Amino acid sequence: MTAVIRTATAADDPALAALWQRCFDAPHIAALHALDPDRHRHTFVAQNGPEGGIDAVVVYVPRLIRDAHGTPQRVGGIGSVATRPEARGQGLVRRLLAAAERTMTAEQCAWSLLFTGTPGVYRGSGWQEFGSTYTEGTLAGPGASGAFRVREATARDAVEVAALHHAYNANRPLSSLRAPEDWSVRVPAWYGPVERSLVAEDPASGALAGWIVAQQVGEYVEVREFAGVPECLGELFAAVGARGRGAGLSRARVRIPDGPEVRAALPALLADPRSVEEHVGMARPLHATAESVRATVTAPGAVHWYGDCF
């Protein structure tokens, strides 16, 4: 029976939650989905016949993302893509992506962005891979303490952390403009409780000078976001390393944009840093030119923070 491709309705919410629960170990997906007030017309489902259940889903998440010049553009994020195992191999995702593309284009999205470990699913629909790099190595040993006071973040730090993030990314290509609901729902969904992140206090004023997020990913402690002044980065790296060693880990990854200041601070975390290239990001031009999209995703310092995932 040919699947019916349509937009979702509120009545589909339980079936969508069940499909995501079956396909992903990510209980927060439904909460992220609820952030978009237009989520039902941005959610495309393949229904198994007029009276059947949902076999597959693709969600388009509208986001403001800075281009190569730091100017915010409306971008269509593609996420929460899932297919029932019994329905795979029927081209359902391809048909859902075509429906999403039509809506993103009608809603004036400049381009579309997604992240995946299975790029072949999307290449035939017009999305193209782009590379990114991270640094990894063996955890360095304990270092000397510095001028900044590093501590666990608390809920009271929220306003200062948001300001640090905004200032650090003000002109950064590929970074998202975070709204209050992103800080209250999206960022905790991907980074966990606030105290898992660390902050550095300025020694003179006591104001926050830096914020860093690191999580255990397999056998690695992985730095997933930083914002602040570069002078405090070494001490934040050292604190991340201490946490990693305390958890019995011996290796780390750093997923923040490379640069002289980052490289100078890396010895506080990594004894033998090496750069690794990966291709998990994919982009598709809509109203923007292919050249301008490529310029954004390959710009020096470009990063799409994990906490902004769709």
C-alpha cells in the first residue's frame, strides 16, 4: 500500500512520541519538538494508508543561524528523522524531505542544515556534506592553579552565561541565535543539568569570564562548548581534565573552533593533541546560493554548537 505523505496534527503526538522512543535513546525529543509553535505544519509524516499508523517522520526546525558574515539568516534545520524498522527501504524519508523542502522554501529559508552519521540517506535529496575538525588526545596531568576561580555553574549564572554565549558568537558563522526557550529547554536537553558545566570567575570583579561544557562520551571526556575570554580557557581545560581523570578516563576531545588562543590553552587538557576531520554536517541551498552556503559552513571559526541540535 502506498504511504500517504502529510503534515502532522496534534492527534499524531502520541504516535510520534512512540516512534521516537522506539528509534532513539533520547527522551527529550518530544520536549524539543514542542518548542516550535508551528511544529505540526513543520512535521511531515508517512502514514501507512488512509487508516494506518505512522511509518516515518521528518521535522523541519526553523532557526536563525549566522552566515559567513555573521548576519542571521532563517535556516531550516532537519531533525528527529525516524522510520519504523519494518518500513525502511521504501524511500519514505526521501519523500518526506521533498515535502519539507517545499515548506522551507515557501517560508523563505535561505538554506537547510542537518547532522547525521548516515549521509547517504540525504545526498540524493540535495544535501551535501561539509567537513569539520576536532582535537583529541591523552589527558594531561594536573597543572598549577591560575588566577581564575573555576567552579560548577548554578542556575543563578544563567543570565551571565547567556551574555557570554552571545558575545562570544556575535559574528561567528554557523552559530545559532538562542532564544530564552532554547536556554530553558534545548540547552539542558543536550547538555544535562546546569551543574555539569563549569564557569570561571574574573579574579578582580567576580564576574563570569568563561563557561565550558564537557560530557563523557564513551571513553572520552568531550568539550562541547565554550564561551568567554581566552585567558580563562586553560584553567577551564584543566578543570575538565581533572573531572575526566576522576571519572577514570584517559582521553579527551575538544569540539571548539581552532585558533591560536585555543591551541595555546590545549596543553592544560591534552598531552598529545591531534586534529581529526569528520563529515557529519550536511547543507542544502534553498534561496541562498550554493557558494554562500559553502562559505558559511567552511568559514574560519564556524561552529554549530551541540547545544543547538534540532
